[in-house]
Amino acid sequence: MYGDPATIRKILSESGDTWAIVGLSSNERRAAYGVAGVLQRYGKRIVPVHPKAETVHGEQGYASLEDIPFGVDVVDVFVNSDLAGPVADEAVAIGAKAVWFQLGVIDEAAYDRTRAAGLDMVMDRCPAIEIPRLG
């Protein structure tokens, strides 16, 4: 339900190529770092969003979604489930087209709010796993 194949395909293929990755830092041991690298290899522009606002994979980081001075297509969320809902709300506020909650990130109320606002959303899935399947 929260990751149907049609929505996954739409987000990965049609929603746009600028992905804000919330929780992405320069820590190479974190899953977000590896996922961001995969997305880049598939032609996505990644935008690190982390309080440290670090440059990651050659891309300038920002402390929050609202600090990004250009449009974002997809907001990929690598924060704990209890923090994910407000990030989804911010994604709606900045005009993103879609929200992607990573594996283990689940907030059904945020899913419902985000969908009601007209955005596509996937929850408890990983784009680095899904994107090679589009091949």
C-alpha cells in the first residue's frame, strides 16, 4: 500500500531529478551516504539536508528544506519515524512533488496528510533498491 509499484516508478522516473535527502551527512558509514551515491549514478541531483549543512558527494548541503534556494522534486527522508511527519509537512510547504520515507521510516498519519496534499509518497522502501529494478 505504501510502496505500490506504479507510485515507485512514477517517483523514480517522472517526478523529477532533484532529490533533497534529509539526514544526509558526510558520514560514509550511514545508509543515506550510500543511497545518495546510487541516486547520483542514476542521474539524480542530490541535495544534502542536515543541520551541519555539509557538502556531500560534491553537492552543497543545507540545514533545512526551506533553506534550499531552488526547487526540489522529491524529499527522501532518513530520519527516525517520530521526526518524519514534520519533514513530510515541510516537503508539502516547499512545493515538492513527492516524499519518500526510507526503510523503517513509517508514519501513517504523515502519509495520509502528504497524499491529501496531492503529493506522491512511498514509505518503508529504499530508492537505491528500487531504481535498478526499473531497468
